[in-house]
Amino acid sequence: MSISPNLTPHLYIGWMPFDNSLPAYLSPSKLNDFTICYRKYQYGAIDRLPSKSSYPLVKGRIVHIILDKLFGLEGEARTLEAAKSFINEAKAAELTSEAKADIGFDDALDGVLNTDIDKSLHGYFRLEEPAKVNKRQAEFTMKATIAETPLYGILDRLDEEEDGSLTIVDYKTGKFPRGDYFEKRFENMEIYAALFKETHKVRPTKLRLIYVEAGQSDEKLVSGKEVDQQIGRASAAWRLINRFYTEGEFPARPSRSACRWCPYTQECIDSGVAVAI
Ligand code: SF4
């Protein structure tokens, strides 16, 4: 968004056009941003402001890369040693100079990171034997328009069970969710289930979350009613996104739970929003 030097930033928001076009697709993570705070979505998806990386994000991406590479191997080759052999490559891919600066990377943090990666891999191998997993696909992108809403998602893994049914698998590298997050833990996966059905014309049967470090998993059967509810939520959000985009303002919705973890607090403070931190 352009800034007039003659106006304080909070005065122009609301009537200046956006410089960038509306994103072509809505991903579950951007839907979450929008649900948390409309302005957070604007800063990330439309203004495309760079957001600082964080240690949990970097660690999570490294573990995802390692597991993806592990599942690129044939069954018997998917050993703990093979997983560990991908650590350096995954670290090199994620620890860019920007990411290092953002997280204050030094020898001490490198030691913490190595320990955490090791814990994650051992946690994962306590939970399942990857050599026995019948992986159909891993790390693949799906795009489709459902209920007039262009949706996009990247699936961590799709397994085929012994009876031929399909399970969508998502790796989680954070802690086991509590409170509201526990209730909402399958919401993104229900959108993935709808996307998979739309793009592959087959309905997955089960959703499975793997909490890598804890070595725990959580499963549920795909419910048409709940999938429809999530598509309804995405559709309502997409209509509102289009409206706010046309109007030129995505209202800020500060709350302690939202602002505390938001990478755009400074932008909000600069534009006169009373952030709640
Ligand atoms: S700092 Fe708070 S109000 Fe501002 S964008 Fe982030 S969540 Fe929204």
C-alpha cells in the first residue's frame, strides 16, 4: 500500500487502493491468519510484508524436509540413520543468512537445534515404523475451486491402508494442542480432504496428525458434515476478503492472543492500532 508523506498512516488506510493484486488462492494457513485478525491477513497475503522467522518455524521446516526426504526412499531404506543423514542438507536449506539473523543463530543455538531435531526424529520413530508405511504420495500441492472459493494446500503425506482406504497425514512439530487449538486441530485437514476429493475424485477416509517430537498421533474419520462446515468457513472468509479488498481496508482486530504472536505488531503500532501485547 502506498504511503502519503502528508498523512499519518492510520488516516490513509481505508481509501487508498492496494498495490498488489488479491492472491489467486486461499490456503488453510492464510485462512487461519484471516480468522485470527483481518489486518494480519492483509499484511501477509496482500501487502506481502516480510515476516521475521522464528526458531520454532525454522526447526519445524527442517524436520518436515527430513521426513519428506525419508519418504522419498523405498520402504526398507527408511531408517533412523537415513533420516539423520538428511539433517545437514535440511539445515543448509532452511538456515539462510536472513533466517539466522532473525533467530539469532550462534553455536549455542545450533547445539539446541541439533538436540531438538534429534528428539523429533527419535519421537517420530517411537511412533511408527516408516519402513512399513504404505505411502501413496508425499509433500504434494492441490489447487481447486470449491463453493466458488479458490483453495490451495500442500499435503505432507497420503497413506494407503491395508483395506485400500486413504489417510491424510499431517506432521506437527509443535506441542500437543490445548484449549481452543485442541478443538480446532483437524480444521485444516478437513479442507485438505475436500481438496483431495475435488482433485483426485476419491474421498480420503481418515485424518491423522503426527506430533513428531512427542511421538503421539491423533486420528479421526473424515466426516462429510465437518468438511462442508470448513468449506463454508473458507467460503465466507473468501467473500469477506474480496469485500475488504474492494473497500481498501482489512480491519485490525487486536486481541492478546492474536497480537502476542503476530509478526506485524510494529506495522500496526505505526498505523495507530492499539495492539494488545
Ligand atoms: S498486531 Fe494484532 S491487530 Fe495488528 S495485525 Fe497483528 S494481530 Fe492484528
